[in-house]
Amino acid sequence: MNPNIQQLLQMSQQVQTRLSQLQTELGQRTVTCSSGGGMVTATADGRGKIRSLKIDPQVVTGGDVEMLEDLVLAAVSEAQNRAQQLYEEEMRKLSGGFNLPFSLPEL
């Protein structure tokens, strides 16, 4: 087999192994965001899956459902955006800062 092809295959296996490790790591890392001055707090894992949502009881007693919906949406959206940023940072590290000629699979 051509030495260049062997090197390419080895590099491919290393990237695949690192991607698998990265999936596990991102599943264990979390980002937390809040809205309304901390009235609603959302925590997502590094893959963007929401792991917890905390709502200050005072928001509920106010009876303003629309405000609560807006606060929840804002906190969840920001947590997912930060998780996406974390993912992109880790992918840049994995690729060594190079733009790969193909897209790596989503985690």
C-alpha cells in the first residue's frame, strides 16, 4: 500500500478516535445561562441538550405567563448557543485550526 495512503488512514483513525472522545467530553461539560437577572437559568451540556431549568418562584407568582415564556426561551437559546460555540472551539482544536475539505459530523 502507498505510504501516503497508510498515513492518511492512520490520521483518519486518529481523528475518528478523537471525535469519539470529544463526544463523551462534551456530554459531560456544561454551560449555564440565565435571563431576567437570574430569574430563569438553563444548563445545557456541550452538545446543546438542556440538562436543567431553574425558575425563581417569584416569576410564577407574578402570573405573567408571557414574560415567563420569554425568559425561558431566552435562557435556553443562550445556553444552546454557548454549547454550539463550545463545540466549534473544540472542533477547531481537533482540526489544528485548519479548514478541513469536508465537514465533520455533528456531535
